[in-house]
Amino acid sequence: MDRDDLYRNYMTIVFGLVATKGLEQLADRAFRHALSWSQALFFLGAFIVGIHYWYACVDYAKLSKPTYDKLSKPQAKQFWKNVSKITFFGVPVLFVSAYAGSVVMFFYAIPERYDLLFRAFWVLLFTSSINDVWDYVTTRCAGKGAFNGENKDKEFKHALKLTKRWLLIDGVYFVIFFFLVNDWVVTLSASRPLAAGLVFLGLIAVGVVLDAAVTPAVDAAPAPAATPLA
């Protein structure tokens, strides 16, 4: 079985369940006539975060595939081959699970526990930063030999640049949310919930646009061969 296909299937199922849970929470509040405009903004922001990380995980899978294939060392003994397969499948799965769990917590935190929503956002950003560091280290360890074709130097530099820029974005948002916005938006949600929802949604939108803007383009390379699990 292809490791990458298994990872993508898991990711699709998990984020699909996250979206379903969010829609259930939204529909339940709407059915009970308990949904306000401010809550709708927070729900929309949570959905955007979930979709964004879903897309980011898909992008991460394409970026990390040659690195993981290189580090799997097909010439190694069977024990180490099995260890590498488990590691390079299990670690990304843990990251995906943490992202999905954080977004589910968003949906449950609206509207009674906005403080819990921002704690979940802290977990999301912290996990994303660890993911960026993990990807940078594994790319460095694999080296440019992990990439195929005439543009392998360019692709290697692109992969390193991309992970460093993702890490920078996560760091900036960590500072914004937990040193400037966290307590302020929670306090604002008690007195002016609509304004708090607009601030939250605006920050999410800026983050998504910023992420897209700083991601450098790179020429497409031929896809490397799939790495089987067994």
C-alpha cells in the first residue's frame, strides 16, 4: 500500500469529519434559534482555518514526499526500513490529528468559551511550528539528492525557503494572538460580540492571504516513485 495514499485518505476522512462536526454544531444552534451574527462569524473563521490547514497538509504531503522517500533508505536492513515507514507516516498523522482536534475545539467553544477557542488556536499554532521545524530538519537531512531532475537544486532551496516562511508566519501569529489579541477579543466578545467576531474573522483572512503571498512559486517536477508500506 502506498504510504502517501494512506496518509491522504486519513487526512481526507479526518478533516471531513471535522467539517461535519462543525456543520452539526452550526445547524443545532440555528435550529434552536440560538445563532447570532457574531457566532456565525466565529463559525466562519473556524471553517476557514479548517479548510486552510486541510489544504496546507495536502501541500505538505507533496513537499515532503521526496524527502521521506530519501530518508527511508531502501538499502537499509528491514528493521530500519519498517521504523522509517512508521515514522514518516506516523509523525504527519499526529500533526494532522492535532490540527483537526484544534478546529473541532473551535466549534465546541463557540459561544460560551471563547477563551478555550484561543487556547485551541495556541495548540494549532504550536503544532504548526513544530511541523515546520520537523519538515525543515528532515529536508536538510535528506539534502538535494532527494529531488529528481535538472532543477533539484532549485527545488531543494524552495523546500527550505518554504518551511522557513511558514515558521515565520506561525511565529508572527503566535505573537499577535497571544500577546496582543487573546484577552482583548475574549473581553470584547462579552460586551461587543459582533465586533469580536469581525476581528477574529479578519485576522484569519489576513493569515490565509499572507500564507499564500509568501509562498514562493516553483516549477513542477516529475513525481517520484511511490514508497510502499509493505
